[in-house]
Amino acid sequence: MTDAADLKRRTAELLAAHPPATTDRLDFLRARFDAGLAWVHYPEGLGGLGAPRSLQVVVDAELEAAAAPDNDPRRIGIGLGMAAPTILAFGTEEQKRRYLRPLWTGEEVWCQLFSEPGAGSDLAALGTRAVRNGEDWVVNGQKVWTSSAHLARWAILIARTDPDVPKHRGITYFICDMTDPGVEVRPLRQVTGEAEFNEVFITDVRIPDSRRLGEAGDGWTVAQTTLNNERVAIGGMRLPREGGMIGPVAKTWRERPELRTHDLHQRLLKLWVEAEVARLTGERLRQQLVAGQPGPEGAGMKLAFARLNQEISGLEVELRGEEGLLYDDWTMRRPELVDFTGRDAGYRYLRSKGNSIEGGTTEVLLNIVAERVLGLPAEPRTDKDVAWKDLAR
Amino acid sequence: MTTQRAQPDLLYSEEEEALRAAVRDLLTDHCDAASVIARIESDTPHDLSLWKALTEGMGLAGLLVPEELDGQGATHREAAVVLEELGRAVAPVPYLTSAVVATEALLECGADDLLSQLASATVIGALAVSLSVPAGSAYKVVRFENGALHGELTGIADAAVADLLLVPADDGGLYAVDASAAVITPQVSLDLTRPLAKVVLDGAPGRLLGDAEPAVQRALRAGAGLLTSEQLGLADWTLTETVRYLKERKQFNRPVGGFQALKHRLAQLWLEVVNLRAAARNAADALSTGSHDSDVAVAVAQAYAAPVAVHAAEEAVQLHGGIGMTWEHPAHLYLKRAKADSIAYGTAGRHRETLAGLVDLRTP
């Protein structure tokens, strides 16, 4: 069994063999992956050592102290948080060996081709078709809300392979080559003025059957792994006090006494308390995970942060008075990262509107909490036994 | 008592869970809702036989008292767990007032003989400061004149069963007064499970324990911090019971809990209770370690807890429909306790004002 001391020894060996100061960044990251120190809870040979996930912090702390380069996790969040756990759980040995290493080092960026214009909350109703043709599948359809599509080498894709069975049963999960000429990525401009997301048009794209993940028709089950990890990734960040959106508002309050009113003061204090309590809840959830007692609290974290981000940024715009009437930049750009801190309050206000939509709307997540955590009756289902092709649309 | 950790411990230890199970077992057997409802309008609203079982039987009155003074030498973390369970049962016992608030005041004064009496529960103590007063605020004092105490104090929680009153006087001292030397008159209280009383001292003899100010502040701060755990217990019970009832109750040929409007309300409430648990654990942990952050932890917990407990109890009444409005159903016990708790040891708004100073978010 790998323990903390063992991990420290292995990290020291990695650093000795590949001193960060004199080693190329990518060479270092590859060597780290091959030493099993990329994600220690992954299996040996796939960047890990089969160690408890909680021990990753040991490696990270040693590497940070040695000023070693990291894999810029924010840039490759979809690959790390969603594609990788799905490939690990459902991929063949060959698929795992081919995809996980360049995914983790960031050499290959991943995106997610799930949502469609006609399939948002009801994702399982998706209509992008994949038809078997010899050793390939021929895919046609349109996907939307795809962040990083313009940077991505690969995509995780779910498509309809059998329209004659109920919607959840006729879906198959694929790895799609984003450099295929049949994949067209168009920026999708948002309320913020920039295009963080894309529309992706898929025309006669041939995907070899060897890039299928899981069984044909079993794609919905596979997608659950991806989606569960997405919600953990969205709600699970560790923050210091005032580490979230409350930080800039509190700073403005302290530095700009001329902006203060009694009404804003009351609202600010209330939101400050809620932000602090949400932070403590996140910390408690993290402690539960480390102690091996995962609770259902994670389901609530995204709900809480979505609402708080929106209310706090809304207050911040109001606090700024005349400045709140301005906006820093409407230029259409295609950012690689969502940067809440580098922009003004108006941007934070508009961007956080998406927090209650992306990764499951607040309304759907409340249903999930009510049904899976509280055990209340499920919503009535009229589509359960209806073939996908016969659904209302 | 100044252990500092980088992060507060927000979980429950195995020992704490075992303590919870023991207290819950006792309350299940001895504190059912029907008997609490019957008791609150009687001459003896407090359940002293339950108090005896909790204290003499389990030693819980002495959790905060060192072992050498006949206490358990435990911490606020364990006392918080007891209060969660007492809150879940709206138990009419003077635990918060005697085993926490009065005990903290005596700890500050170093009144070892009295501490040992409170810890062994041969004596019930009450701090003679109105339940509505938060730490850091002014409180009413009595006159110290010719070696005796004179004055009238109102809003004193659980004074009706107290044997020992801890009375602040105008000379800056905190005095121990035998309850038999005072005239204690029950006040008709919103929360009949933690009734208030008026205390009149007319030349009562008192024993000077020490300076009132630090003792009262310490007591009120601990009371506010641990009240959060009681509020968590109230909210947890009302949510659990409402969810249970709505799975069972059928209207329009369906369980009422299947309607999305109600599911969303209950899910929101669940989220609030989850948050409250983190805030309550944080306050209890900060008090137990003597953390430099405990003023902030207590203010945050109290600013958050009262609206959640009241919301949970109000939802319980509404979502139970007609039955929730009856005297026979226990929902009103929780509503009244939650509402009274929202004033006890300072309202949420008062704690937000305190916080404004602590975290430098000044008033305009």
C-alpha cells in the first residue's frame, strides 16, 4: 500500500531525475505521469499508483515547493474532470493508454459534445444521429454550449444510435476527432459579449468503432459518470474566507466609503454571512470526502454557489452606482478560461447568470435533491416507454 | 485551550456520534411530543425527571466542567451534540441556560464549589440576564446596597427551576443568589418549553463571585454559539418530519410530496440545513479550541441559524396543512421555540452588526 512517506520519496526521485529548473515543461509533466504521480488514485501505468485520492495533496505540496510546472488544470478542466474519469471507467485498455497521458499533460485538449438546441435539461432526448457503416459510425447533428471546442483535439460525444427504443436506451458514447473536416466549430456569443462557448455542427463525420466508450446503446449509463463528475468539479473548489465573489465587493466597500448606503450594508452583511457559510459547507464536504464518508451535501454546493454568485455580483453592480452603469468591454472574444476576477462587476453579474443553467439547471438539481436525497416521489414520466422517434418535439 | 488548527474540524467524531445516539435513545423514551404538549400548560412546564436522567444518569450537566470539579472535562463540541438532540425533541430542560450559560459564567469567575454543584446537577443555575441580550450589549443590573441586592429583572429563561441565580449588580460584580431569597414569577412566554420568569430581589443576600462583565460576555457568547446547534436540531427535525409526512399524505390521488412546487421548497430547506450544520460545527469547534476566530464563528453561525430554523418550522406548519395548525400536532412547539430562539442571545441582525465590526465592513 502506498503511503504518504512513499509518495514523498517517489516525488523526490522525480524531482532529482528531472529538475524543474532545467527540464522542459512537457518533458517534466510526461515524466510525472509515468512516475504515477499525476493522479495517484489512478491505476499504475495510467499516471497513478492506485493510492487513496486524499494523498494527492502530499505530492502536490512537494511539487509546489520545488516550483515544478503544473498541467494548467483550469485550461483542461473538461478533460481532467469529465473525459478522464469516463475513459477510466468505461474505456478499453488500449483507449486508456492512448488518451489519458496527453489528456493529463494538456497536449490534447478535450471538449464535451452533449447538449443540443433541442436537448438541454432533457439531455437524453438528444437527436444527433450515429449510423453504423462497416467498421465506422457516421455521425450527423448539432451540439451547443461547447466550451473549448475551438481548442480541442478530442471530444466526448453522445449520439442516437437506435431511434426505435425509448430515449435512454438508444444512445451510444463516442470519442470524436475534432480535427475531422466534418466538424465545424462556430463561436456562440453570450450575454457577456464574448464567446466562451461554441456551436458544433457535425456532418458525415466517420468515427471508427474503436472509439466507442462502453456498449452500443449504453451511452446514457456512461454519460452519468461524466455528469456526476461535472457537478463535483463545479461545486468542489476550496476557498479561503472572502475567496469567492464576495471578495471584490468587500474590498470595494472598504476602499470606497462614498458608495455606502444603509440598505446596501444590510444586504452586503447578509450575503457575506451566506458566502462564509457556503464556504464552510464546502470545507465540511471536503473533510467528509477525506474521511471516506461522502455525504449527499455535494449535490447542494452548485445550487448554493450559483445563487450566491448571482446575488453578490448583482449587489456589486448596484454598489458601484454610476460606474455600475458602465461595462468594461463588449468586444467579441474567445477566451480560453472563464475569468471572474480579471473583469468588472458587470461581467461577473452577466456571466454568473449561467451558473444556474450550466451543468444542470437549478430547477433540475432541486428535483434531483428532492428525489435522491429526500426520497420524494419522482416527476411523472410520460416518455419512459415511448420510442425516441415518437416523442413530442 | 488554545490549540490552533489550520482548518476547523467540522465533522462529528465517533465518540460524538455515540453520545448523540445515547441522548436520542433517552429522549425517544422520555420526551415524546404528546407529553411535552401536555406538560407545557401544567404548573411544571420543565421536565425535571428528564433533567435528572440526562444529568445524574449521563453526567451531561458537567460536560464543560473540568474533571477535578466533578465535571466531564469535555468541550463545546460534545455539548453542541447534546443540544442538537435536545432541539430535535424541543426538550423542556434547562440545559443551555444552566449547563452552558451559567456554567461559563462560573468558569470565568473561578467559582469552583458552585461549578462542582452545577456539574453534578445538585443545583440548577441561571444567569439573571434577559434571554434577548447578545454578547457585547448592555444588560440590566440590580442595585447593591448595604450588603444586599435590590431590583427587578425580566426575561430570565428557566429561572422558575433555578436553585442558583447569577446576578449582575451596579457595583460591577456578579453575585450568586440563592433562588429561595428571590421572588420568581413565571411570565407567559411565547415558547412554553423554555419559559421566562421575572426575578425580584428585595434585599436578597448575595455572594460576590467576581467581575460581572467578562463573565456575562463569555456566557452569552457561548450561549449564542451553542444555541446554533439547538437551532440545527429544530430545523433537522422539522425538515425530516415534513418530508416523512408529505410522502404519506395523499391529495389529488398522489402523495403531496410529489408536487414539484413542494419538492423544490423542501430541497431548498435541505440545503439551508446542510449549511447550518457546517456553521454550527464551526462555532462549536471554535469555542472548544479557544480559536482567535471564535467571535466571527459565533456571529456567522447566529446570523445564519435563526432565519433557517424559523423557515424550517414555518414550512413545517404550512406544508402539514390543517393538521399543522392544531395544538395537538407538535409543529407549533418547534415554531415557537424557533421564533424565540431567533431573539435569544441576540437576533440575526444584531449578530450581523457585530460581524460588521469584526470583519471591517463598516456602517455608512
